[in-house]
Amino acid sequence: MARFKLRIKKSAAKELEAIPRKSDRRRLVARIQALAENPRPRGCKKLSGSERYRIRQGSYRIVYAIEDDQFVVYVVKIGDRKRVYRTL
């Protein structure tokens, strides 16, 4: 399988920096980096109504889009499970 390029939206990067616990940030970064190898890992879910996917990391969610023809993964939003879907 080809390696995908990762693109992170500026707002998603700010959301990642705003996470208070350093250990949670590290786990999220590792999870995002793993998307370059496999953009549809076990446990990912396609969101209804859009061409976006989500993966879980603890109580946080990573919302992203995949462009298979260009081999790009766009990370759109990172946040707590209670609030991450509200502004999509």
C-alpha cells in the first residue's frame, strides 16, 4: 500500500495544542501519523452525510477526509467526543 501524505488544517493543529495533558497529545499525534500508513484503520467509522471518517483515541476523536486519487489524508478536526461533531 502506498504511503499517504498528511495535511492538518490550522484549526485542527490549534485544537491539538490546546489539549491539556501531554500524554494525550502524544497519543493523538501517533494515531495521526499512523494514518499515513493506513488511512482506514480498524475501528474507523465513516461519518454519515459527508466523505469524512473518524477514529477514536481515548475520549478524543480525530475527524479526517481521504483523497485516494492523490494519496492525501486531511485532518479536519480534533476534539473531545462530546463537542467534536457540533461544528462539522
